Amino acid sequence: MDTRRTEELLTEIRDMQRESLELQKRHTGLAERQYARAEKIQDRSEAIQARSESMVKIGRRVMIVVIPILLVLVLYVSWLLFGKLGI
């Protein structure tokens, strides 16, 4: 009787270990998919940042040209308005 109970307990333990291993496999698979997804998101983020960096550089170059032109135009319009009116 004691041997039979021991055998039942060992069988139960074995079954539980199998279930546990199966659950661990599923969790490992889920973790691997999440890691791959996070890596993909990180790659996309880096690409977006690289494009943003190039856009900012272009914007700076354009502003280096545009601001002096605008300043000259403002001074010219001011001279036209105030110079010709005699103010």
C-alpha cells in the first residue's frame, strides 16, 4: 500500500513537472517574441531619429540663409517707409 501511494505521488510529481516545463516553454517563446518586437521598435526609433537629425540640419542651413535676407528686407522696408516720409 505504501509503495502504491509513493508511485502515485511520483507520477503526480512527474505530470506536474511536465506541465511546468510546457508552461516554461510557452513563456520562453513569449519572451522571445517580445524581445524581437522591442528590437524592431528600437530599430524604427533609431531610423526616425536619424531622419529627424537630417531634417534639423537642413532647417538650420535654410535659416542661416533666410534670416539675413529677412533682416535686410525689414531694414529696406523700414528705410522706404521712414526715409521717404521724413519721419
